[in-house]
Amino acid sequence: MFQTPTSAEDERRIRSLGWLLVDSSMRSELLVEANTLMRGFLLRRQIEAVKSTFQLVPMDTISVLSEQWEARTGLTDLPPEVQSSVHEYGCVKAYLDASDVFNDWFTRFHHSKPKKTAIQQPQRDLMRQNAHLSFTENLLKEQQNKQHQAEMQRWKSAVESLTQVAVDKLYNVLLFPDGGWMVDTNQLQDQE
């Protein structure tokens, strides 16, 4: 997939989110701003910029938001605008997971297939000179064939395993819960 490189301006915008990490009460705003940046990067196919932004958001952000909201209001359900940000953040995570697994599968499938090795030419010439060594040449070929078949079986097994993981991750994007991938949950609630 074609990807647009991250510019210096994009990196500066990503680093600026660090200011929202200074105070944990700013986590909600951090999530909103990070989502906004990631959405724009996704639209411009800047996957590395999306990953950098995603990694900047602490993993405990959602639990911190829940704890802060419950401490402030006594309610366990986040307000709709925060819940919408959490939903979008989960959508981006699902996309990044699927993208990474697909890239692993693609690389394994297209670039790591075992190649059949031939007997080295100098050995072959030496063996042809000595007719009684043709048995050795045949034995060597047989061993190489068995080794290649074993490597192919390992490769097929790894590709099949990665294929299943990639399919599962892609389905996670396609069948994202609560309305679908990148669907605004606030709009869904308004329609009901």
C-alpha cells in the first residue's frame, strides 16, 4: 500500500500533544486531539504518523478517563462525547493492528518463500568427472529435496497461521461494534 511520508510539520504536531500529557485531567482533550490528527493522517495515508500519534497516547488513558468521570460524577458510563472519542480511538487501534498483521502476512507470503537450492557447480563438475560418485550426487539431491520440502511445509504453516490472524484482524475492522468502524456513536444515538 502506498504511504505518504511524515513531514517535519506533522512530527511537530504530534510532539505538541505531549503538552496534554502534563496533567492527567487533560486526557480527554488528548484523546480528542490525537484522534483528530490520526483521522487526518489516515486520510492522507500517513500510516507511520498515525502509529507515532497512537503510541503517544498512554495505554491507561481510557481507564484514567473512566476513573476521573466516576470520581467526579459517581457514574460509570462516560459522557457521549468522551465515549465517541474512545470509540474512534478503538477504531484506529483495530486498523493499525490489521495493517501490521496484513503487512507481516504480505512479506511472509511474497518475500520469504523458500527457494530450491541446486548443487553447487564445482561439486557437480567434480562428481561428473568421477562416475562412481553419481550415487553421492543423487543422495545430495535427495537430501536437498527433503530439506526444501520441510522448509516449504514450515513456510506454508506460518503463512496459514498469519492468514488466519490477518483475516481475524481485518474482520475486526469491517465488523467493528457499536455501529461500525469510524462511525460516530453520537450520531447513532441521535437517530434512535
